[in-house]
Amino acid sequence: MAATRFILYTIPLWPGCARIRRRAEELGLDADLCDVLTSGQARQELTEAAGGLHVPCLVHGATVIHGADEIEKYLKLRYGR
């Protein structure tokens, strides 16, 4: 069974998005990064998954978390650091 992918929707220059990208890198999280500023497809996917354009947004299977603080809490619970 394949592992569920992480998808991280961001706008590159937003501080909260940059913070979550750095945190994902620190954890070695293998996430697909989607820039909603430049990709209409990413905007559409995010709207369908999260019900709007909320960034940063982490999608992991059926789990959808938006907001940098909430994503950090999720990653801390999942990875313990």
C-alpha cells in the first residue's frame, strides 16, 4: 500500500507559508508544493479540498489543515517535534 502524499498549498512570499515550507524541510516531509498564486489548477484543487483559498494549507489524505499555527500543531503531533 502506497503512503498518502502530503500536499502543501502556499503563496511563496507569505510569511506563514514560508514558515511551513521551512518546517516541512526540517522534518524531511516529502510534500508536493503547490503555488496557488501562479497555478489555476492549484487554486481549483485547494478550493475543492478546503472550501476556499486558505493558505498555507496542508492536505494529507482526507485531512485538510489550513493556517500556519494549525499546521505546525498537526506536524508536531504527527512527528513529535
